Amino acid sequence: MNVSLARPQPIPTVETIHYWRAAGEGRLELQYCRACTRHQFYPRRFCTQCLSDQLEWVQASGRGRIYTYTVCHVAAHPAFASHVPYAIGMIELDEGVRMLAGIVDADPDRLAVGAPVEVCFERISDDIALPMFRLTGSANARPVPDTGDKP
């Protein structure tokens, strides 16, 4: 008997429920502090820069660059076994925040630090859609290997 394992799901909290609802509707939203004019991620009850509670939710551009990444050849959970190899990256959004997310629809050999990405969403249940990222534009070209030589 082939039993499919359930994929782990985030559990929304008071601080994150808005984020997950927006993601479920295909929008990436971040908190924005009106006091110090900075975005922040992950959601919190106060601004991590100035400690203000003047936070509001704003739609993010959904664009950014790969800050760093790893390619997983061993599944972190049995539910991901059929997905290996898969990539996970720290994405630096245009708004200046970084978020950890899956990188999809890309040959792992084509990933590179600094490559431009855009958000997409993967629905994993009726209630939850995960923000993921995919390469955009010239990022689909094979990266030039770093030889370590300095100009």
C-alpha cells in the first residue's frame, strides 16, 4: 500500500494570519512601519527597528534576488522525498527584507547568488498557499562560474 505523507503546514498565529490570508489570495504582503518607514519580515507585533506599533500591511513587489541558496539532495521531511533535488533560498526582496522560501521551476545548476527572482504561490491545502520564487529574465541563462580571480 502506497500511503502519501501529508506535507507539513504553517500554523497561522495572531501575528501571521494576515500574511497567510494574503498568500492564499496570491499576494505577498509585508509589514511596513509608518514611524520609521521600513518594511519587516517576518510578522511581529512591533517594529524591530524602532519598536513602534505603527505597523500596517502593504503589498510587496514580489521581486528580489537570491541572497544565498542550497540545493537539498536529501529530503528534510518524508513528504518531500519525491521532490529532491529541490532548492531553498534566502531571497532579498526589493523592499529590503529577506525571506526563506523554495525556489521552483529552475534547474539547480542555473541558480546563482544575485539572480533575479519573482514570487509565485504553491497551494498546499485549501487554507494555505506558500510564497515560492522562480528565476526571471536573464537568470535563466547559465551562470558564469566564479574562478576566485579578482579584477
